[in-house]
Amino acid sequence: MLEQHRAIVNCLKTSRGHLDGVLKMLDVPEPDYVELLKQLEAVQGALHHLSNELFELHMQACLECSRQGNVDKASADLSEALKYR
């Protein structure tokens, strides 16, 4: 699990780097809007991928919780997570 958390942190740091780049691009009087859109698309794609990864990890945790006999908790946790999908 620790390796997965490192991958999540790396993805967030990469996205933050892209956003920092977008902010810098907006400091000029006439920014390249096409390049801004490309960078924003990259950030959105990375965050979407990250969201999928986190959801998968959460589902695995819910399944494990269910296997341990905590079916109600697993069901409630999964239902809560599905609100954000």
C-alpha cells in the first residue's frame, strides 16, 4: 500500500507542477491559450486517473472490510465514495 501512496503523491506533485506552469503562462500579456488548454487537459487527465486509482484502492479496502464481517460499514463507505464518481 505504501508504494501506491507514493504513486498518488507523485501524481499530485506532477499535477501541481503543471498548474504552476499554467499560472506562469498567465503572467504574460498575451498567453498562448492553446498551450494553456493543453496543460489544463494534462492536469485534468492526471487527476481523473488519480481519482480512478483512489476509488479502486477504496473498493479493495471495502471488500476487505466486508470479508472481515463488517458488511454494513463496507456498504456505507462504498456508497459514500460512489457519490463522488
